[in-house]
Amino acid sequence: MLILVPIVSGVYGIFHDQITYSISPEYFTHFKFNQFKIDQNLRDSERLAAALVGFLATWWIGIPLAVILGIVPYKKLDPTQYRLVMIQSVKVVFITAVILGVVGYLVGLYVASKYADWPMNFSGPIDVTQIKNWDNFWVVGTIHNFSYIGALVGLIVALFRQFRAIKRAH
């Protein structure tokens, strides 16, 4: 699981960023490509560069997820139960991240339409004067933030479910 969960996390990031790139290519061209120091040659294929950003932004999250989710049921369940609980736990984390990403989309739409002058904190220099569709840029930033929060919430929910599974097994 320690190898599989980071791979699944990275693949999730690839698909996530393909969707969000469709909403705001500028979020990537003016922010994420710079943040991840994507080489100019890769930027010629923006979809490929967005996929790379998605993988780089999420693969590493799979390591602490696998470790944290793997510790609780370890040696408390037989191997078959352990495998099942781990698979269910990872599903919970990813489904929660997707759901909160959708919530982030809706929140982003609302905030962009009502409070276009709200500041957004970006970890890197952005020349906002070059951004033509600030609303979509904002929406994608909100989706990304909510997705990370979703992974954390999913981890907490998965841990509670693991404790229940262990209690039922004993």
C-alpha cells in the first residue's frame, strides 16, 4: 500500500488537473507552471504540463495517507480484513476529496461572482493584470484548496471507520 497509494494519489492529481485546466488554463500558465518550475519545453504542451503538475502536487500526499491509514489496523486485523479496510479507507479519502472539490467549485463560483475583489493568497508571484478570466482562475484555486481539505477530512473519516471495523472484528 505504501507504493500503491502514492501512485493512485498522483493519478488522481493528473485527472483533477485536467478538469481544472479545462476551467482555467490561466491558473496553470500564470501560476502552477511557475510554482512547479515547469520547463518551457513542456509548456508547449499545456495539457501534458498540467498533468505533470497534477502528479507532482498529489503523489507525495499518498505517502502519509498510506502510513497513517496503515498503522491503525495493522496487526489488529487479519490480512484479508486489513486489505479490505485499507482499500475502503483509500476510497473514502479520494471520494471525500472529490466531493469537497465539487463544493470548492460551487463556493468558487459564488465568491467569484459576489466578491471579485477578495484577495487570494498564492505561493508565488502572479501578475494578476495578465489574467483575462479572473473568475475562472479564482474558481480553480478554490477547487484545489477544497480538494486538499477534502483529503484531510477523508482521512479523518477513514480513521473513524477503521476504528469501527477493528471494534467489530474483536
